[in-house]
Amino acid sequence: MARAVNEIELSQELIKHEQSKGPDVRHHEQVENKQKAFVYVSCQVRDSDLDEFFRHENQAYPPSLSQFGQLRLSSKSDLLVSLEKMCVIVTEIPDVDAIILDGAVIVNILKPRFCKTFEDYSKQVFPSSIKNYLKSCSRIDVIWDEYRQDSLKASNRGKHGKGIRRRVQADSTIPAEQLLTLTPSVQTTVVSTKGSKVVCNKPDKNNGNLSLCNHEADTRTLLHVGDAVKSGMQKIMIRTVDTDVVVIAVSAVHKLNITCLWMAFGVGINFRYIPVHEIALFMGPSKSNALLFFNAFNGCDQVSSFSIVEKKTAWDTWLSF
């Protein structure tokens, strides 16, 4: 009987949630607490077996791992705040040998300005930005996501919006190919992903180890960092706005045996350079390697976070051991 009452009340709250503009998390938690108190008092008054009651789910969705039947999303940026306390943030561009760019980030940052077509954008706006990066390094890699229907993150991308989709015409220049004409000198290396393949301005360069990789730019980025390290480069910078890339980079520093790994992170007034190598040195090899599991276990794109216990709370608890 108590379970039926709980399910009815939860369904009523779900209807109210769908009709509202957004979820009222605090109100939902208050309703859950009232339900638990009501059931607990009822079992005591009627001499019910509490152990038997708590052996069964009394709600349609486990509130500890879901929110109205959906993933309980966490704020990934909370983890970045904790990581930045372990290093000294700088605002001036560091001296680096190679720069790894997230292509989607660059495209979203650059304004079309006077361009009216994708072809104009790929020839006038995008290449000029890449040329500016080439002035401060000897190698530049541009990483692009490969969008697949069978990807685990396909559902997550669907939440980004369902607006008007515009098709790039066949005669428009593809940025990945356009990048190969940007080299200002024969010493500079320009690498770019194109679907599952990799293109480079130097035909003699072996890119086989870069093609066999994940279709997500997050993991592809560190694969290109490793390739640059094998080429003798010890000072590398990654341009991104994704906390997951920072987490992956911290976990990989000790394995790469790299001197300096910088993260050019954020946009506008929040832009800064994060010394990932300092964070990894502060945490040590053991905790740096475990950071990947910690980030996923406490909630990420496809993993629900715990109720009440957010990343900051879990982080503080982890550091106490």
C-alpha cells in the first residue's frame, strides 16, 4: 500500500515537472523526504517489518541516481575549480613547440564577420586564425569530432538543440584540406583529422598511429600529443573548452613523460592557460591515473551523478585519504 501511494505521488510530481519550464530540484527533494518520513512512521505505528520494506524499491526511479527518470547531470566545471587550486594559472601565452586545437572550438569562437558562405569562411576567417597559432610553434594539429549515429554521445548531442540544420554545399572548401596550404616554412608541420583519416602537409610523415583512434576529439587530442612527444617535442599546448579534456590530459602526463603540457582553456574574460603538468605533479602518478574513473563515476555525459553528493564534495572526500 505504501509503495502504491509513493508511486502515485511521484507520478503527480512528474506531471507537474513536465508542465513547468524547468525542474524544481529543491521541491522534488522535499517531496521525497516527506514520503520517506510518512512511510517510516506508518511502519512503526502498524508494527510493520522495516527490514522487509527497505528490501524493495518504493519509487519508480531510484532518486539517488536519477532525476524524474532522466540522468542526473553534474557540473563538470566544479572539478576544474578544484584542479586549478593545485597549480599557478597564467594569462600570457607560454613557450611551446606544438599546439593541438579542437576544431569545433575554433569554429564556434570565430565570428563569420563579412563572410556569407561556408567557402568564404573556410578561406578567409578560419585560415587566418590558424596562421596566428603557427607564429608561435613548429607544429599544429587540428582535431575534429567524427559524428556517428552509433556513438554513445549521439543522444547527448541531440540535447544541444533541434534548430534549423544547414548543409555545407559540395563546392565549399573543407577546412581540413585548406589547412595544408597554410605552412609558412618547410620546418612547420600541419596535421588535421578528416573523418577517420589524418592528413598532413608532409607526405613522408607516418600518420598510421593517428588514424586508428576514437572518433571523439576528446581522446584524439591526447593521441596527437603523444605523437608530438615521439617527434621530440616536450612543450605542448591544447586549445579546448571541455573539462573532460583537462581530466584526460592530467591522467596522461606521467605516461607521456612530457616536460610541459599546457591547456588554453575558456573564452573571453575567463580565458587562461592551465599548467596541466603542475597538476599531475601535485597529485602524483597514482591519483592522476585514477582521475579518469573519479570523473566518470561522479557523473559525466553518459553517467548519472549521485544525489546531493556532487563533484566538489566527492573531491574533498577523496583528498582526505
